[in-house]
Amino acid sequence: MAVTSEAMPRAAAQPTSSRILLVSNPNTGKTTLFNQLTGLRHKTSNFPGTTFEVRAGRVRIEGVEHDVYDMPGLYSLESGNEEERAAIEAINSPSDTTHRSDIVLLLLDATNLTRHLYLASQILELGKPVVIGLTMIDIAKKRGYRVDIDVLAEHLGCPVCPIVPRTGNGVPELLETCARTIDHPRPAPRPKLLKQTDGPAHALRYSWAETVNESSVIEPEETDDRFAQRLDAVLTHSVSGLLVFGLVMFGVFYLIFSLAALPMDLIDSFMGSVGGFVGRVLPEGPVRDMTVDGIIAGVGGVLVFLPQICILFFCISILEDSGYLARAACLMDRMLRHIGLPGKAFVPMLSAHACAIPGIMATRVIEDRRDRLVTILVLPLLTCSARLPVYAMLTALLFPSDPLKVALAFTAAYGLGIAAALGMAFLFRRTMVRTPTAPLMIELPSYKMPSLKTAFFASYDRGLVFVRKAGTVILAISVILWWLMSFPSYEPDAGVSESVASQQALEHSYAGRLGHGIEPVLSPLGYDWRIGVGIISSFAAREVLVSALSVIYGAGEEADDGSILLDRLHAAKRSDGTPVFTFATSASLLVFFVLAMQCLPTQAVTRRETGLWRWAALQWGYMTVLAYLGGLITYQGLSALGMG
Amino acid sequence: MAIVEQYLTHSLFDRPLRSKSRISRVEGDDATVLRLEGLGLAPGRSVHVERKGDPFIVRVYGCRVGLAPALARSIHVDDF
């Protein structure tokens, strides 16, 4: 953002914008403040010059635009997994040449000042200009804390601004103070602690923190927080805790599926209209086909899941904000630690039920690197939204006109995914990643009314990330797959209907030939070559199976009326005259789709989050083997039992 | 007998409900110890036991922290 002046060609270009690094402990209102400062003008991207992602936005202070970065929550500048260390390095590093300076906007919780001052002591030693935002000032007042801002500012050697991120109180003054500091940046003075006696650093820091706290804050009488105590007891208790957990999970999923239905239909029909419009506008030929059937269908296929993902992250934000999530993590830790997963893994696991991509990104909250790796490896086994259309089709095939059994089959499919994930985590922990799980230690924040505004922002952020990460890869693959399924082009026999023409074209395409090619491998699972084509095409995106089978079994491309497709599938016959979709085959296909890794964007995100292609490849490899074995056992088992 | 008891340290896990203790020593690997330090659970600091169970809930500097029982066992305290 260099600003050059024509009138003074000799003067060096002087950047005017600065970088504001928002730093604090977790649960301090940092994210809320970031939202207040940047509104919708932010995005998730790499911190410049690094590989870790932050939310980056712009804030305008007195006519100048500055970059604000929402750094990951930190308790200390010493500990940390890779992500935290990358963040610490970024905080430490000098400002780049495109910016005037870096200032650190450090948030401290007024109700918990001593502990927060531990991090402050480290930040103040960095020699960077620091502005302190004192948050939760409203809650502090209510509880009887009285903070002498001037004394505190004197001890810390930098300006202190009381703010309430939730309401925006104090933010204008904060911005003004930041502007002053940016105009006249001066490094914050080092706290006078290390000049004292020798002793471990942590002891010196906490002694200093206690001294500062004592002189700046009048704390109320220490009373027990009865409410929090009782609620904690209920929420972490084996029986009542699990019950509440079950209810909350049920509530979240119910919300997702009920509220998402309408927007999903709207997106579907909108994309259909766009496709229709473009189809009419473009001249006939491969460009039109690629645009409509490749690009638009591909984009539509991704966007349709956006409502579910947004609603899920809205709910997660609410649960986190309220304080419930930390307690649920404690409960889950009790169970998951025996398998080798930390309790905090349950949030990514919950997210993965909408889509594994945001789920894998959510594993950043897991502190231990190896805990995180195992979680990432098993996450795609959990049933994501994209598998649901496939489940719907297959369970209807298995149990026509029997909604109760369909519901049970659905539940069993979900359960299989969860069981497989837990089982593989256990296996990984016993073989490849043999270190013990990091023990649970988690701050239990005060219970509070969750903010809808924060939840909307969270939902918006996650939605954008999903569209960018999933969308770009799936779009590319959709085009490739469209090509595989359309070429080489085939002249249909004269006088056949459109659906038969499509069927014949697909048979003779590369995808069709591939299907024939892998048939020997798939026949022990009960699949014929046409199902093989379906499986191949669904490696772009799982739900493509439905439309691929629809075309290849001659139900045409417009499989809107599910009954046409189901009739076709029921009637489909193999070359020897026996039906294709026997009970065993359908069940085997269902098991296959529960376990198979059919989402290339997931591999890309795994690679990114773990840093190595090796883990992405392992993920794909073991899941493919698992899916094959699952399908094989199901088919052979059911056939042997006479249910073929 | 009295001298031996004076130097006897307990783990946080053994301390009674609502007790206040001073941490003497923390066992564990570097990563765990550093994380505990960041939360206020470091030698020389006071900690209150709020709930004995799984999670083991303590209060340090006014903030509630949930710990795995095994971790509570590895935090050694002096008697107050």
C-alpha cells in the first residue's frame, strides 16, 4: 500500500497503513472485537509470509485503512503446536515493507486479570508498540471489580482502553488510541520483573502479574459461583451430562436438516434455471455442454450444501459462546481418551457431519500435533451431507415403502461411520501414532448468553471458506468428469429416446470403458460395470452417484422424480438376467459409500493442514481399502445368508 | 513423625473439596508443563479444588479449569 507523490520524486514511498495484530487468551472477546472492527470486510487467508491461516480484515481509522489480524488465542508465547508457534513467530517478526508498522492490540479480561497478565508480560517484552483493550468491563462492574485504569496503564507502560466487544462500548476510543500509537509508535517498556532475583520465568511473571493486579484492581469478596458449579456438575456428569449432550446434538441436527431444506431447494432450482438459461443462450456443442453439465452442475452441487454448513457453524458458535462446548469437551474426553482422541476432537467430529472440510480445519483447537493428526485421518469416515442423497436412494432401494426400516438403515449408516472413525483412531493409536493422548486441560469460561451476531459472522466465515476450498476443487473435477463421461462422443442409434441416447453415450465414453475395466474387481461386491461407472463418477463428489446411475440405467438426466429412478434400478438386469440391485448388492453399496473416500477437496485440505501429501494419501488409501472390505463382507455375508 | 509429615507432598488429586493449595511441582512432558503454566498452574501458584471427579475442576486466579484426573495426579502441592 505504498503512496507515491509525484511532486517529490526523491522521497521514498511511505506506506500509511499499519498492521494491527489482535492478540489475547482464548475466551476474551477477541473474535467479537474483530467482527466489530471489520464488519464484513474480512476474509480467512494466510498471514502474509506464512502458511497458517488467520482472519484478516480492514479497519478505517481517521481516514486511513489498516489491516487487522485475528491471531489464534494464546495463553503464552512459549508453548504451542505448529499453528500457535507460527502465530507467535508472526507476532515476533518485524513488519513488512508494505506497512508502516505493527502494533499489538492485546486484550485482557478485567475479571481475570492476573492470569491474562502472564501473556501480557511476554508481549510487553517484544519491544513492539502495544495497546491494551480491557474487555468484559461490564461484567467486571456487575461482579464488583473496580479497575483503576490509570494505575494499570502506568504499570504496563502503554495505553489501556476499557471496552465491551459485544456492544461496541469503548471501541471508538480504542481506535483513537490505536491511531495515536500508530502515529507515534514507541515500543512498550519491558516489565521490571526479570531484573529481580533468579528464578524460573513463570514464577517471576506471575509475581509481577499479582503485583500489578493487586495495585490496579479491587476485587470483590471471593464468592463461589454457585450457578456455574451446579451447572458444571450436571453437564459433566456421566448420566445427566450425556443426556444433555444427546439432546443438544439431536437439536443441532434437527435444526440443520429442517432449516436447510428450503434454502437447498431454492439453490437447486436456481442453479437449474441458470443452467437452463445458459443452455438456451449458448450455441449447441461441447462448450455449452461443458458449461451446463460440467461447470454449472458442479458449482450447483457444491452450493447446495452451503445452508447445512452455515447452520451447523451457527449452532457451534452459539454453543461455544454460551460456555457449553467446553463442558461437553470434558465429557467427551472421558470417553474418547480410551480410544486415543482428545475430548476437544468432538467439535471437528460434529462439524464433519456437515462436511469434512471445515471439520478438518476445526481440528486446530486440538493442541497436540499427533492428536490432531489422528483426528484428521479419521474425520472423513463420518457421514457428511453429500452422502445423504446416496443413502436416501439406496435405503429406498433396500426397503421400498417401509419408512421405519429406511430410518433404521439411515441411523445404522451414521452409526457405522462413527464406529469406523473411532475404530480406526484406536488402530492408529496402537500402530502408527503410538504416543499417549495429551491430557485434558481446558478453561471453563463463564456461562453467558450467546451472541447471535457472532454466530452469524462465524457462519458467514465458514461458509465462504467452504465455497472457496470445496468449490474450486470440485468444480475442476466436475469438468474433468463431465469430459470423461461425454467423450469419445457416440452417435446414438437412430430413433431412440433421449434417455436411451444418454445411456448409450455414457456406455461408450471413457468413464463407461473404465467401468467395464474395473468390473472384475467390483463383482465380488455384487456390482456390475454400470455401478462401477457410478462409483468412478462419484469420486468427484459423492452425490453424483445418483445422477450418474440415473443416466446409465436409462432414467435420463432429469431424475427429479425419484420414483422413475427407483423403478429403473429395480428393473435393471445383469447380462445373465438376474436383477442388479438385489438386497445384498444395495446393502453392500451403502456400506461402500459410508466408508469410501470420495472427495478430493478433503485430500487437499488434509495435505494443507498436516503439511504432507503422505497423510492425505494414507487417508485415501486406507479408506478405499476399508470401503472395499466393507462392501465385500456385506455382499458375501448377506448372499451366504440367503438374502442375495 | 512431624518432620516427615511436613515434607510430605500430596497431589492435587488428593486434596479435599474447596481446599486451597500451593503447587510445588508439576510432572509431565514439556508441552504439558508449558500449557499448564499458561493457565496459571505452575509451581508457587495457589489453586482451589472445586470439583473432584472427571473432569477435575480447579479454580486458579478466579478462572475455572477442567483437568483430566491423571493430570491432577501429576500436579504436586504443599499443604497449606
